[in-house]
Amino acid sequence: QVQLVESGGGLVQPGGSLRLSCTTSGRALSDFTIGWFRQAPGKEREGVGCIGSAVDHTYYPDSVKGRFIISRDRAKNTVYLQMNALKPEDTAVYYCATDCDSDTANSWGQGTQVTVSS
């Protein structure tokens, strides 16, 4: 397992952008596939994308495709989730984890709150 830490959440107006970061210490994040997930109150956890380990292939569900971008900076040992054209329905706690599949990810961050509201 690895300890993940998310940051970058906050309050943003509809149409705005935020960039979330996922990092760790002591291990190279590049060793892991990293998935981003979100959970809104009263709703099930939802994947919003992931990035491969050896090759930075990315995957996005239709709900965020074209608006969210995942990238990896190996020098900073950080994976980013760039969120653009944010909508109120993007409001949730966002988590990073060590898999694209939440059922098999064995390491999770503590989450960071994203609120999209005017």
C-alpha cells in the first residue's frame, strides 16, 4: 500500500477550472496506475478517469470526457486532475487511488472537496 494525499479542491463558479493534485512520499507514483474518483452526497462513488503506470494512457468516462484531463509529473511525483468547464453536478469529494477500478484499489487518499456554485 501507499499513502496518497490529494489537494487543490475548493469553491469555483460554474464554467471555472480547478486542478487537483495526488502525491505521495517514499514511493514513486509512476509505479502505479492512478484513478480519480468522486462521491457526491447521497450518490455512489464514480470514476472520473485514470492514467496508466508504465505508459501514460488515460481513460475518461463520458460524463467528464473533453473537460477533465489527467496527467503525470514524474519529477514532482504527482498526478494531476485538471477540471475545466465545471458544472454544479461536478460537486463532490474527489479521491485518488491506486487503480482504475475502485473495487480493487487498495490505497486511497483522504479526499478533497470540490464545490461548483455561483
